[in-house]
Amino acid sequence: MASKIDHLANAHGHGCNPTTREIFLHGEATNDPEIEPGVEYMMAARIIKNLHLLRYASPNLPVMIHMSTIGGEWGYGMAIYDAIRAMPYHITIVGYAHARSMASIILQAADHRVLMPNSCFMLHHGTTGYEGEVPTVQAGIAWETNEITPRMLDIYVEAARGGIIWQGWSDEEIRAELVDKLDHERDIYLTPDEVVDWGMCDCVWERWE
């Protein structure tokens, strides 16, 4: 009984079950239960700790991440993305409810990317805001334009190479099409099956064995 209690305490308290090598990626609770906080510094810190704890325990055994987040802050999302990509073990991410915005990018870090059948996927340019002196705002906008947007497109294009709808397309053609869609549609919503066709997911989950 004690071991079962430990498993529950680890999963619910720390977002990780070391025995089954599962990590639970979701936002921390807020004062308003209807507001999902999304990707932020507490989530990033917890996920990075758990990834490394499992690396210390068994660097060669696979890990499954159960992800349920609406998206969120670019910097902390990329910290999670980089940490996942750097791990020596095989990682599967299973997306629940939605993989939108930053969550759609985190999904691409996995070795195997899975979406639940009733989830949704959304990519867009993202939102931002700066305040302060004019040079401060200009520097922030330049960073978004010259660094963040190109990196985001790099990730999506790399993933899209495996999509059946892009067969025969060059990276430059895929990038141009994505930019055109993002500029005109703003938020691009896809069903799990469409995400597979786009190359940004490997399969849709059917059932647990």
C-alpha cells in the first residue's frame, strides 16, 4: 500500500511517477479554477527537474509525458522544448484536450508525438506586448521579428517534412506556405488526423494496452 501511496503522491504532488517513468505536464492551479495558467516558469522548472531526475535514475529507459496545456510563454516553453530534446532517452508526448500555440511547439520536441482523438492543434504567430521607452519597445519587437518568429518556423518546417500534404515540397516552399497561412488565417486549427497529415504529429491515440 505504501508504494501505491508514494506513486499517487509523486504523480499529483510532483507531476512525475519515477516507477512508471511518466511525467505530467500541466499548469499549476490558480485562484480561479476556470483559468488555465498555461506554460510559465513553475511548469518549466518542474518539468526540467523531473526530466533530469529520470535521467539520473535510468538514462536509457523511455519516458512518457502526458501534456495538457493551452500554451503560454515562449521563453519557458522553449526551456521545456530544449530540455526534452537534450534527454538521452526516448520520449513520447501524449497531448490531451489541446496542443495550441506554445504547446504545439513543445509537442515537436518528442521522439514520438501523439494526440488524443478529441484534442485540437493550433499554430499561430503568437501574441506579445512591450512597454517602456521607445528603444526598449523597438528592441523587443526586433527580437520577436528576427529571432523568435524564424525559430518557430524552423521547428514547424522541420516537423512538416514528414507530412503527406507536403510531399515534394522544399523547405522554402513549406515555410512560404506556412507564413502565408499564418498571415491570413491568424490562428490555424487542425484536427488530430490533419496534424498527422501535416507531419506535426505521428499518430492519434486509440487505446491503452
